[in-house]
Amino acid sequence: MENVRIINKHFVNGFYFVVNPIGDFLEATRVHPHVVTVAGLVFSVVSGLLFWKGYFFSAGIIMVVSGVCDVLDGRLARNTSRMSPFGALFDSTIDRYSEIAVFLGIAAYFNALLIYLLAIVAITGSLLTSYVRARAEGLGIDCRIGLMQRPERITFLATAAVFGGLFDRLFETNDLLIKMALLAIAVLANITVLQRVMHVRKRLTSQ
């Protein structure tokens, strides 16, 4: 169960097929990984603001662009020999701010207690998912497992935002997809935290 992923490997391969040429260009032009990391944060903040104003389709597209930055900064660091402990810390920290910006934008748009609570639980699960992995790696244990990791969170929210308007028109609902995506992340991100804690416990007890 701990190695199960929601995103199909064919989807992942297709994603990399699209973004790899962008990565090649950035490598050729010697763009620094930190520039891409900060660009990802900027796009996330813009996405959050668009969510707040109700422009879900645009917010979803910009969120995808931010996700591309999140993938490419690590690739740039590896392929241009710019990997460093500080770079890893900087990237992880910026990623957390990026996620919070998007969740806050969604919560601000709905301005409802239930959505606030879901956003808080989703943010908590997202942050703790990253925290447990960091603590595990500090103990020498790889912990890149779980149902709702960062790529899944981005995919759920971006897909719901891009296709939500069409879904609402077809089924006469009111922002249902984005609400369901937020609920799924709130639940599954915290399940991922438990998966990772149990994985670490299992690895420690078997040593």
C-alpha cells in the first residue's frame, strides 16, 4: 500500500516528454536553479490570487506552470552540477510557501468556515508530508512514498480548476470539482503522513 501512487506512470512519462525540451533549453542557457525555484513561487502566488478572484481556469494553468518549475529546478541542479545542501533546503522551503499560497487563495474565494477548515487540514497534511520525509532522510531512510505527494496535490487542484467550469455547466453544480479536490487532499495528504510514519517505524525496527 505504501508504494501505491495515484498518478499513472504513463501520465508521468507524458509530462516529462513535454517538459524535457524546456529543461534542455534552461540547461543550455545556464539558468540558475534558484531562479526557476523563485519563478515557481511567483507563479504559485499568482495562481493563489487568481483562485481568490474566481478565475479558476487561469489559476489552474498557472499552477501547472509552477509545477513545471518545481520539476525543472531539481533537474537543473543535478545536470549542471549545482546541487548543494542549501539548494535542497531552499527548494523545499519555497515549495511549502508555494502550496500555502494556493490553498489560501482557494479559501479566500469561498470565504466559508467549512472550506477554511478543509484548507487548514490540507495545508497541515501537505506540510507534515514534507516534514516526515525530511526527518526520515535525516535518519538515513528514503521516504518518497504515499498516496498524496506533491505531484498528486498539484494534479488534483490544477485539474479541478481547469475542468471545473465545464463540469459545473454539464451537471449544474457549483464549484464542485475544486471542493472535492480540496477534500481529497485534506484526507489523503494526512493518510500519506501516516503511511510515511509507519514506513519509517518499520525500517527502524528492522535494523
